[in-house]
Amino acid sequence: MLKKKWILKEFDKARVVEISKNFNISPLTAIILYNRGIREDGQIKDFLARDLSGMHDPFLMKDMDKAVERILLAKKNNEKITIYGDYDVDGITSIAILYKYLKNMGLEVGFYVPDRMVEGYGVNRDALDKIKADGTAVIITVDTGITAIEEADYAKSIGIDFIITDHHECKESIPDVYAAIDPKRKDCEYPFKSLAGVGVVFKLIQALDSSEPIENLMDEYADLMCLGTVADISPLIDENRVIVTEGLKRFKTTKNIGLKALIDVSTNGKAITTSTIGYTIAPRINASGRLGCASTSVELFLTEDEEEAAKLADSLCHENTLRQQTEQKMFKEALEYIEQHPEIKDDDILVIPHENWHHGIVGIVSSKITEKYYKPSILFAVDGDSAKGSGRSIAGFNLFGALENCSGLLEKFGGHELAAGLTIKAENIEAFRKKINEYAKGKIEDMTLVPTISLDAQIKVPYITIDTVHDINKLQPFGVNNPTPSFSVRNIKIHRISVMSEGKHLRMTLYKDGKYLDTVGFGMGDYYSMFREGDYIDVAFALDINDYKGFQNVQLILKDMRKTEFKDAR
């Protein structure tokens, strides 16, 4: 079990008091805002508002005018447009939204999702040939395409106009296409760079229908936009914060028949939060792309038939169960590989190949390996002479930059700072392991490999109330760059301690200052053997409200715990 470093943030007490008074929020909520760097009155007003005034002009994006021009020309000339998207939730929701919108415009529209198992990530020539043969004049990529330089050249050579909408990191050169929309382009002056792919698609829709009130567009598309944005782990600030807020408002009353069916079979009536989306709904959508055909998920969001929607939703749930079983097996095999290959244990980046792995699931397992060892990891599914990999990183290490440094050994790659996909010849995996670890030596320090818990405040037990939680929740939605607030309590007694779910999770009742606190530690069952009733501990946690049969109480969601050193706790 990795020992974590707790970091208690510092704040200006006088400014916190001012913020609390000016905006009628608790001092604790004011501390959280301050800790997020939201300290000026104007910033705070905008952050708390979360309204549509925070949406930027779509024409600030480079090439947006060109994209609009070409789509309107396609409508005028009765040309077919095919939407080419990625097979993850962001890509699937992007396809569904743009398909619906262009259909409503009166355009002839198709969509194409590459088969992960056969074609892999991104645009490929065979797909372009099929799309051309189907009578397509224009391809619009969503959530992919910004690194497809050769493929874009090929599309041009066979008479297809190419419009890219993407949000991934760009390489030195941009594909030579009719329009390339990506806020991360160096020559793009768009003020917010961290939209998900589905957010970029929405900006295109805004631009195509600039006369339509944005409220109406949100009514139609905010739920799917919210789903794609949260699932892609996009930072919940600026426009993303508005998108997710608007989407969450509309989830329970969604007009999308397919989304409603999926909510019905997966959530058991629970409230829809960013956590519900990330851990319950999104995995079911991703499962179709990982194990089967992602088109199933697209069809779910496009269907107008309730019976078909129910069948498709059930199918996704079944696929997700199979995915979970495969994932557990692969994770066990990855752990065995590390034990059997001591030469990699001291590596800063864990590179793990395996011949019998499902390459649609290596990314999930890589996340679990990175979480367990707190090191960047890259897992490869080896198939003959080739291997497809997926990697996850830790805060402070740019995985995409590391892959760029190793590009000479790779067939193709793409992704973000914290996540990436790649293809390599199997014979080059060991050379890649050595090269990327050589690169990491100058980039990763020992302290980088120590997981940290950032604490917003050390809180007194009497302040842990339902009203406190409600006040803090004014800062929702929580996610990347606006994480769920974390707190600590020192020197608190374990009144009761037990495990649940076959030892997987920890349950405790804590006691201090005349108050008992229910506490749950998800995935922390291992702590049970290290602590006993009567121990005095320090706890790091988030706050939640447990609603059981209409009775509400505050619940601590445990992040870490350690025995109190009394000399430091007085």
C-alpha cells in the first residue's frame, strides 16, 4: 500500500472572510474557492453563476468559417456528408449530436465508427475508400483527425473534402484539409483550450445556426454533451462547467429515448451526478467500442423507438459485464508480469506487454496499474508482429510528450498529457521501454512518484453538517480542475470498523466531540487489518449526504487514514 503525502493548502484568512460575506457562502466554501484560484469578485460571480453567458463566440475558432461555408455548400448541392468519429463516449456522443443536427438541416448524412479490433484508432485509408464508394463528398471528423496528415492527403486525392473537428494535441504540422477545427492549434485564438470533442462539435453547431438561441440548442444537446465531456475527463472549468451544469439539469427529463433507456437500466433511480456518469453510465457506452462495435451506442442515441432503445441498452449492460470480467483477468496478469520481471520494478514508467490481451481494454487496466503503483504505465496487447498499446500518466508527467520523444520506434500514436494510445512493432517494445524510461529520468523526480492528497481545510467535527454539504455543493459540478473538496480531521476515534462487499470496501463509525460520523472507504478494505476499534486516527475525506429511505445523514467518503501521532495532534 502506497503511503500518501497530505498537503494542506494555505489561504488568506482576511480575503476568505470577505468572500464569505460578499457572496453569502460559508467560510469553508470560500476557502475552497480561494484554493482553486478563484479569488476575485468577478471570477467568483462567474463561477457561481454557471450560466450561458460563459459561452464563447464559436467563430473565434480557427477555420470555423470555412467549415460552415463547406457544410452549407453541401446542403445547397445535395452532397452527402459522412461523420467519422472515435469509438469512445466522447466520439459517440459527438457523432450522435452532429448527425441529428445535420439531418434536421435537411442534409444526407451517414456516420462511420472504425472497428477498434480491426482498424484501430483514427482515420484509415480503407475506411476512406468505403466512404467514398458510398457517395460521400464531405467527411467531418469528430474527436479525431488532427494528426491524420497522410490520411487527409489521401482523402483529397480521391476527391473528398475533409473537415476536422478535434480537441487532441496537435503535432508540428496540421493536415492539409478544407478546415481543421481544434482549439489546441497553435494558431487558434479561441479562449478556452480544454473542450472535449463533443464541445468542439457543439461550437460547430452554434456557428451553423447562429440565429438560434443557445438555450434551444442546450435543450436539444446538453445531455449528450455533458455525457461526453464528463466521460472524457475534461476539466470542469469555463465552458465545460456550463455544459455539464446544463446537461445535468436535463438528464432526468432527457428527450433522447436511448439515453433515457440507458439511465433506466443502469442507475436504479439514483441521482445523476458527474460520478454517476463517469462510473455507471459511461462504462456501458464504452463497452460497445471496447468489445464489440461502437455503432451500437450511436444507434442507441439515434433511435426513436422505445423498444429498440431498451434492447440496445440491455445489450450495452451485457457487454459491460463481459468487459469487467476481462478487465479483472488482465489486471491480475499484469500484476503477475511485474512480479515475474523484476527488471521493470524500478522503472519510472511501467511497460507491460502480453500476447493474450484484448487491446480494447488495455487502457482501463493501465489506469488501474498507474493507480496501484503511482507510476505512468503503458500496456501492450501483442498480436503477432504488431502491438497496440494504451497508457496512463500521473500529474506532472506529459505522456504525449514522452511518446513524441520515442516516435521513431512507433508506428502511430496520439492522445493527451495524461492518456495516450499507440501502435508499435512487437520487436521494438523492449527498445521502447528503455528509451521512454531514459526520457523519464530527466522528467520524473522521486517526489513525483509519491501520491498526494490535496486538502482544502482541516475541519472541526461540529461543522460537519448537512447544511455544510449543501453549501459546498454550490461549487458543483466537480471533476478535473474542480475536484470534489477534501478535508481532514485529526485525532478522531474509531468507534466501529468493518468491511463489506467481500472485504473490498471499508466501513467505519468515527467519534469525536460528542458526534458520531458514518464513514465509507471504497476500495480500501486492505486498511481493515491495520486498524482496530479504539484507535485514534487522522482521516482525509470528502463529504457526502447519504439518503436512505428518506433519512439523510452526512457521510465521510474516505480518501486516506493514518494513526494519530499524539505529539502532533495537541
